[in-house]
Amino acid sequence: MTSARTAFAPLALAGLLLSACASVVSPPPPMAPPASPPAQTTPQPPPAPSQPPPVSSPATVAFSDLPGWAQEDHLAALKAFQAGCGVSKDPAMIRVCGLARGMNGSDAAAARAFFEANFQPQAVGQKEGGDDGLLTAYFAPQYQARMSRNAEFSAPVRRLPDDLVVLDLGPFEPALIGKKVTGHVEGKTFVPYPDRAEIEAVPTDKPLAWMRPEELFFLQIQGSGVLVLPDGRRVKAVFAGTNGRPFVGVASPMRDKGLLPDNNTSGDAIRTWLAEHRGPEADAIMRLNPRYVFFKMAEDDGKEPLGSAGVSLPPGRAIAVDPSRHAYGALYWLDASAPALAGAFPAYRRLAVALDTGGAIKGEVRADLYMGTGPEAGAEAGRVRHVLRLYRLVPKP
């Protein structure tokens, strides 16, 4: 979620663990004296040199083979692509982006013709048709908040602590370029930042606002949202940083503990349970997720939140991806079906632009679909857990 997942979120980069940068190589053991050869020997051919495993090329498919392509709203997809493609660093995508942004006043037929003329779909994954992955979804929530604490609004919205340091490891070891760790200094030692339970155990004297505990928990999962105050004022709670701890979902533990049924671990079901068990019982569940998100306040301009790529997220057309596997501004076809949660839409088949990332979004065939702002978007997002086939639309030469 930031972004919407990191600055929104969703969503939020997972903390990295610093491993040893060098290894010690032990000297080989002394060689034993050669044994006497047998009386008769048969010459043996030298062992064949080891070969690296073959690398599979992406499977190219036709647009007509994309499930749901003919039923797509190509004009809506074109508008989303026009809004987000400018963040791409790929020269071929930059060229196609310029063509798209010159298509003012296009209709659905022209939009479809543009995609088919300028792109070639490729299955993401090694198998023909792509590997099965996972589609989830997120949203920008709207929650009630107070400027003073009471029994119901007891969870402080915390600003980024002054002692929190994000350390870039690249200058210390070339192999770690792009890797960062979050922590703070204790004496002369840099140590990991405290987890959720430790942070919540320390009172804060400068909260940005007060929220219901379970709603603050979900605000942290989504990465940002809108807070509505009793006098009607609306302010944005914007992602400011995390404690660097990994994100751990609570749906599976709640299911395993028998707190929720297998097919109803949606966001609404989790939030309802936490509200009904507010106090030590709910706190214990929320603290299973050690990741903690800090916020800053901004004026509510009524616009959709920014993703990690720095542009507003078009509802239903933006996805959070693993940035180590996918580039911002890239275009994808989602073929998601077989939902795991009750009440979900049966399938999501559409074009979407990679504009965000999130702490739980890891892997090649993995995407988190941004649904929009408010309770309706949240209800839909909370039920998305679908088997995903992912296709990258690659610009033609």
C-alpha cells in the first residue's frame, strides 16, 4: 500500500536482514598419497562439463487467447495507461506512451486497435500460459478519528520517530546495492527497530490523532487513508515510514485458531472480529504482525492516493507489484479466477498498470489490485484472493 502501499502502502516495503558480506574459505585438506593402480585399467572418458539449466523464454500469446480480452473496456484501460505510463524508464515503453498520450478523443475501437498494434502479450512465468499466482486487492479507507483519547478511540496515530534510521547498504558492499535496513542506534550499535508490541507499549505524547485500534491496524495495512473528524473536517493520513519489520498477515492464524471459518477471512470479517474483541484479545492477534506504519498528515484534496511510482492510482486499473520483478509503468493483463473467499466476484480480467508496491507483494506472479476509496471499495478489496495468471504486454519493436 505505500505511495498507496509504501507511501500508501499498498501498502510498505518489507524490512531487509543484513547478512554477512564476506565468507571465510577453509583451505583444502592435505591430499593423500596416490594409491597403486590396479593391474589392468580401462581408460575412462573425461566427465562432461556441467551445463547451466536452460532458461525458458516467455511464452508469447495472441490477444485473442487472453481470457476476457473481447469484453474488456479498452477505452478505460487506455485512459489508465495514459495516466501511468510516463513513469516507465524503458525506451520502447516511453515511445508507446507518447503515442498513447496523443490519442485524444479516441473511442473503444480505436483504443483496442492501439493495444493490439503496439503490444505483444507474454505469459509471466515459465510455463505455457503462465504460472498460477495470487491476486489480492487494497483500497484507501475512510475512518473516524478524534483529536483526544477516549475509551473507544484509544489508539494513537504516530508520526515517524526521530530515532528511526533507514540505512542504505549499497555504499558498504556492492552486492547490497538497493538493499536497506531500518533500525536505531543504541550506544555504538545499530540495532533493529522495535516491533509492534514494543512500540505500542511506549506512550506517545504527540499523536497525530486517535483511532479505534482495529481501524488503525487496517489503516496501517493499506498504507494511507482519510480521517474524518467530528466537526466534518477530513485529513489524509499519509504513509511516512515503517519500523522495517516484515509484514505478517493475521488471516491464516485466525483461521488456524478457529476464530474465523476457512472461507471467510475477508477484511470485513477480520475487522469485525477485532472490534468485537477489542482489548487484550484483539491486541494479541494484531501483534502477530510485527510491522508498524507511521504517518504524516496532509490536506484532503479529494484525489486518489499516490502509489510508489509517484502518480495517482486509477481505481481498478493500478496494481502493486514486486519491484524486483516488475518495472513501474509496465502494462499487464490480469486473468484472475477461482476466488478463495465467500462473496467475491468470480473473476477479474482486465488491463492494469504497475504503479505501486507493498510489503506483502513478493514474487513474479503476484499482484495487488487497487480498488479505490471508501467502504464499498474496502468491502470488495477484502474479498479478493484469486488464482492469478499474469501477462505482460511488451511493446513491439
